[in-house]
Amino acid sequence: MQGGHGGRFRPILITVFLTSALTFVLLRWDLVLREPGPSPEPSPALAEASPARQPSLSSEEEVNIRVYNQVSPGVVNITTTVVEYDFFLQPIAEQGTGSGAVLDKQGHVVTNFHVVDQARSLEVALPDQTKYRARLVGADKDNDLAVIRLVDAPPDRLHPVVLGDSTTLKVGQKVLAIGNPFRLQNTLTVGVVSSLGRQIRTESGLIEDVIQTDAAINPGSSGGPLLNASGELIGINTSIIGRGNIGIGFAVPADTVKRVVSDLINEGRLVRPWLGFDGYSITEDLASALELPVMKGVLVARVVNGGSFDRAGIRGANRIAILYNERILIGGDIITRVDGRQVASKEELRAIINKRRPGDTVRLTISRAGSILEKDMVLVEQPSSGWRF
């Protein structure tokens, strides 16, 4: 019995012995792993990444940085104070902001007309955070441009922005905008020329040959420069479509800026041609109702003595028609083209003429009593006061 019983327990004892031995080996191995030893060598990848290093700049990034460093010292922040009146006719001072570009060491700054319109006071902050009072030198509402001048600003703090050539721009060309959107001074955005020769309607009227860009322009950016890759000003940012940036912004071209700021600084006003007329923009409905010989153009109603139209022999109305319970002056010449370019409205006609200078000669295509005539017209200067037609 005992021998048989011992035989049954022998496998059990062997199993217990082997289990204990294995457990002892595992425990010893765990202790060995826990013992401190030399730190492992870092992998080559970690060793290379540990120092903080700036990656190499692309050529495009280098252009952005160079242009920003070159031009941003000449871009200013303009704060305007406008007096409004509440329901009880009590005056309330309200502030607005915009941007501008320094033109010269005398402290002249170009900006938008709508930035400084009706401002009672002007304060200009330079990028170095110094602030100066400014006064209005002159404004051109039609092109939404104005020139202000800093009072007592040291010339060594002023960094003029170079004016470039906007006539050679190409769609797709890289452009950069610097401004102060939402009071965030000296903000850079980058884009391309999206289109050229646009017409835009602003609160001031119709502006011709405007540059369209997708460089971000936001409230407060108005009046800031649009730049080419050489850091030259090729436009003044003036407006956007909608309330915020959606990639459709507009800038007044540099060649318009040059012409306007020169007159504003030297004359205090824009020296512009004067047509001296009033009339109607021809629509299809008007052409059909009056049985006009053309479907587009400008119907001349009145001609002012001494104006460009008067001196060129352009004729006004000779009779009156009643249309939609309104008196319409008819029978005058219809202006259809200027220098071969079709004219569709009074605003478009004035916008084309406003690009010329007094003394320039333009060729008019007119419809008179069913006949087509060509007339050369010498532009005369608009009087400083009085007629605006």
C-alpha cells in the first residue's frame, strides 16, 4: 500500500520541484533587469532632432521676409476721430482706423479717402510706436485717395515706400499686402494679381482700372500698400467684397496714385478735366422708349459754357419728352465711344476722362440725328468751384 501510494505522489513532487525552480529563475531575471546600468545610446534619429534648428527657407519665404522687412517701417496706422450726434443731438466722438504708406521724408502719407472722410482729428502711429498728429493735405473722393501730412515727425523716423509701375502687372503675379487689420499693426498677407482693369463701385463712385487680388484685406487694411516682389507699391488697398476677407479685394493702381498724390501735394486738389455737361445713361428700356438709334451710350441733355463739350461743339437737347411721368431732355448728341472704347454710362464716361489731364486731346464717337460722327476734343481744367458736370 505504501509503495503504491508513494508511486502516485512521485510525479506530483517532481512537478512541484520544477515549478519552484522555474519561479526562482524568473525572479532572479527580473532583479537583473531592474539593476541600474549605463543609459542606452540614443538612436541616430533622436540625436539629430534634439537641437532646435530653423529649417532652410524657400525662395518664396525669403521674398516675403525681405519685402516685409524693407517696407513695413513705412506702413503706418491711422486713427481718426469723427463726431456723430445721438438722438438728442448730443455730440459723440467715434474712432476709426486705417492704414497708410509714407511717401517722403516731409511726412506725406497716402491713404484712402474713406479712411479720413469727415475726420475731426488724425493721429498716426509709426511702426516704432511713436505717434504724431496729422493734417489733411488734399483728397480725391472719386479715386478714394487722400494725402495727409504728419506734424513734427523727425525725418529719420520716416521710411518712404517706393512707388512702382502698375501698367506692367500680369494676372498671376505675386503680390503682398501690408496693413493694420482690426488694429493689428503691420500685418503681412500674400497672394496674386487675380485680375486687372476692374471697375468697382464705392461710396465715392466708380473707380477705373482697379487691381483685383486674393491677398487677404480686412477692415483696417484700407489705405495700406499692395506690393510687388521687389517691395514697390503697385496699388493702395481700398475695398473688399462683403464684410470680411473672402479672397476678393481691390487696390487703386500705382499709376493713378502717382497722378493723384502729385496734384494733392502740389495743388491741394486733383487737377482734372472738365466735360461740362449733364445727361442720361442709355439703357435698353430708355433706347426703346425714345426710339434712339443706339442701345448704349450717354445722351447729352445740357452743355455748360466753357466746358470741354461746349468747346468741342457737342450739342445738348432741343426738345422735351414725357416718359414714365418724367420730363426727359432729348435730341442731343449721344456719346458712344472715347478713343475707340465703348461708353455705357455717365459714370463710365467720367471715369475714362478722369484718367486724362487737362490739355489732352481725346476722340469722341457720337451719334447725331442718326449719323455717326468723329470729333477731337481738347480737355479743359475743371473749375475749382462751381459746376461739377
